[in-house]
Amino acid sequence: MRTIDLTGAAAPFAAHVAAAGQLMSAGRFDEADILVAEVLAAAPEQVDALLLRATGALARGALAPAFDLLAALAARYPGRADVIANLGAAHAALGRPEEAFVCLEQAVLLAPDDGLRRAELAALLLARDAPERARAEILAVQHLAQAADDAALAAEGWSLAARLMLRGDRPAMAEAALRRALVLRPAHAPDLALLADLLATLERPHEALAAAEAAYLAAPADPARAIARAGRLMDVGRLAEAEAATRRVLALSPHDALATDALARVLILKGEGAAGIAAFAQVVRRAEGDPGALLAMARLLRLSGDLEKALAFADQALQRAPDELAAIQLQAHLRLALGRIGQVWSVRADPSPLTVAALVIPEGLPAGEVVLLARFAIGLRRDGARVPCHCEAALLPLVQGMVGLAATDAPAPLDAVALPTLPGLLGVGPQDLACAPYLAVDAARRARWGAAMAHLPKPWIGLAYEAGPLGLTLGPLVAALAGRGTLISLAFDAARGQLPSCPQVVDAGADVADARDLAAILSHLDLVAGSAGLALHMAGAMGVPAVALVAAAQPWAFAHREGAALWYPGVRVLPQTRAGAWDAPLQALTALAERLGPHAVALTEDPAP
């Protein structure tokens, strides 16, 4: 509900009008109506009381009478920003977004110092994909908040800035802005929910759950908060709690699509994939071709490992909503995961001519995908010089080792080409799939690690594993490779916390400073085995034999044919046969390990029948 400027209320009615406005803001409409009626009985044309009556009708859903009254008030008082803003709210409620936008713009012009209204305009501009105009409004909001020492308005400014950063693929800056907003208003459920989603995408599941819990506690009656919390519970493996939370929502709202989607995901991860898909199929039938429901079904089918059906639903979603970006991206990822590269990027025999002065790696692009995509930069410069590649400081050690790239964390020029767009611009040729090693190793670091490892029995097997309970953890991986030479942990993040339970594993990650050390270790290994993360990408880019155990959802970067990775010739891929269950790929790894001799390269061959 829009705010009302009560400063112009006639003195005899100012107290009534102010009290009615406060009651209405608190949702106590019946009590507010009593005061409004008393004012209008004495002064039928009192504008503030009439505006309160209109906004009350709008809040209750009486759209037609609210619009008629607001339209009349706007004709009589075209210079009142609160009247015009509420008329815009009525337009929006009646499904007229363009008229609503015009009214809000006019209200801001009439009252440029109204920070909340400018914040509302900024949010609408973000929704309309006008980031530069939104940026100007956000800066105005922050300036007004500072001038007025208004903590609530400052929090709104930081919240909007976070959303702007997310649209620009700047997750680190978005997180910082959200945390500043939450310092000023700690229990703001929408910001907490956005932070939870952001942390989940940054693969920080426990922090994401804490934020989702806080968002739920701030708004426990909001089903969306309960469902989001269930999703974060899934991420940390607390499936029983996630299922209970979604079933509570469904008990109160049996046809809730989001809750049914969450329940389907829980069931799939519990090994009850057929039941999960069947539950959501009812939502799809009720939605009668709604592209959002079709897209959600595609995601569930991908989670379950049925990529072909997932692609069919993604195709259907795009038939009904051709410009839906999420559907376009999912369709591309599914096609790539199925090995249908030519349906996403053009297939060519020779490199397409392209002049590139500089490349830029978008903030938030996973480091493993950076490794895969870097192959397309080879040979971009005809003179053999390296192409400047602008990236985050954290990626510098990794990018410095890429053939053909000169890493820098300086701001990228406006004409810099985004690294992920290179396959589309250049096309994909045989040399991109069966490429020679293109990740170099620092000679001094390689020598230092070689000396440190020299006393260990061969073969040397590097282990890549995850911290999350739904991911591939260290214990089962060690059991699958028990008695096979020296097992060396490559983890240098939170996953290292699992090492005390496996004392036979050498902790190389304790001394890994950055990707250059990881590359030096990998260069000595006979085999790398484990989850499909950065270490497996780097091994593939270096030509080190590797076995990637991948989720049923099939990451596109480890698409394979008959177990051989398409993008990394030296990598064998062992997928889950059921979402959440690593038994099958681990058993396959054990079977391959039975033939492991002094040189682990045998693991990349097909097992004997």
C-alpha cells in the first residue's frame, strides 16, 4: 500500500486522518473506516480522508471503486504525489503495468525527496530491465537516506543495490550490500530470503540454511519462507525435516505448486523418484500448459537423471514462452549434457575469424567452467601474443596458467568479450573437444611438490570430494580405492574437515596456497578420482588421467559417450544411476581399481566384460 502525505490535512481533522492512516498501515481497516467516516460526515470533500478510503478499498481488493475514486482525486489534485502514486497502485492491481509505471514516475517528479517512492521506482526499473536508470534512483535513495539519517531508507537502498549487483553478476558485492541492509533491519524477511538464495548459489549451504531459518522466523505464516527453508534443509541433507516442512504447507494448501515442487525434490533425493515426479505431474496437469510449471517439471526430471524427458519439457516451456531466459539456459545445459553440442553452438572444422582485444570472466562463473572455456581462447591472437583476460583477483593464479591468456584483475574495457560467449562466437571444432593440454604448471612449484611426495608409495591417486552430505564425501571414496597406492587429498576448503576420519589419506590441501599449487600436485599424480569440481577440470585440462563421479543431473561440462568425457579425453565419467545415491559409481570405481597397476592410466579404459 502506498503512503499518504498527511501534512496537508486540515487542522480540525489532522488527528483523525493521522490515526486512520496508522490503523490502515497496521491492517486494522475496520477501525480506520470509523475515523474516515467521521471525517467525511463533517467534510465530504476532505481529500486526505477520501484518499484513505480509496487506499483501504484497494488493500481489500475492491479495485473498481478504488480506481474510480483515485481517478477522480487525480483529476482534482494532479499535483499531489500521494494521489498519483496510489492511482498507479490501482493501475498495477488492475493489470496495467505501463500506466502504473507512468504514475510512479510522475509521483517521483512531484516529490523528488520522497525516498521510499524513489526506492519503489528503482525496484520497478530493475523489474523492467533498466539497470542504469535503476542505479540512478538507488543512488538518489542512498543520498536521501544519508541526508535524513534514515536507517530504514538506508537499508532499502542497500537492499536495492544488492539486487542491482545480482543483475550484473556480481555476487560478492551483492552479498556485502545485503549484509549492510540486514545490519540496519536484521529481521527483514525478503532480504534474508535473498541472502539465503545467494549463499546457496555460492555453494555455502550451511550459511544459506541459517539465513533461510532467519527469514522463516521473521515471517512464519508465509508459505514461501517455509518452502525456501525446506530447500535449504535439503541442501545439507536433512531430508526428513525438509519433507515434514513441505507436508505442513501442503496440509494447509494442497495445491501449492512451490510446496509440491519441494516435496518432489525431497522424494527424488530419498530414492522415491517416481513418486516425486507423479506428485508434480498433477501440478502440470492443473496448470494446463503454464510454462513455469513445465520448466519446474524439466528441472525435477533432470534432478532424477531423466535428461531426455527433462529436455522435452524444457522444449515445451520454450514453445509457450520463447523469451524465458531460465528455460533457454536449461535447454542449452540439457542439450550439452546429452552431448548435443551442435544444437547449442555451431560445429566447425576451422576456427571462425574473430578479433578479440580482451576477454572478461563474469563474476560468479564457476572456476571449473573457466578451465573448460579457456580452451576457446587458444590461438585468438594471430601474432601468438596472449589475450588480456580480466577476472576476479581470486581467479588470477588459475588463469595465469592458461595457454593464450594474460590474467589481470584490472577493470575490463567496454569492448571485452565475455569468456562464456566464445563457443557461440567461434563455434566448436574437433580441436576443442580433443584438445592438447592447455594448463601450464609452474616449474618451481612442480619441483617442490615432487620432492615432497617422492617418499610416498606409487601409484599416487588424488582424491576430490565434497563437504555437503548429498555430495560425494571422502569416506566412501577412500573405501572404493582402499589398498591402491597412496591416496592424496586435494581438498583445500571446508571439505578438509573429513580428513581426521581417514588418517591413511595424505593431506596435500593443507599446503595448497592457490591453483598453481594444485596444478603442480596434479602434474605428479597417476590418477585423479572423485567429484566433478575444479580438480577434475584441471586434471582434464592437463591431460592427467582421471575418473569423475557425477550426479544423476549430469553437469554439462562432464557430458560423456560410453563413459568417455567429451571435453576431456583423459577423463572417464561414472554417473549416479539414482539421484542422491553414490553406490553405483563407487562400485564402478572399485571395479576399475581392481586393474590398477603402477600406472593408473588403466582406469580410463573400459572395464573387461
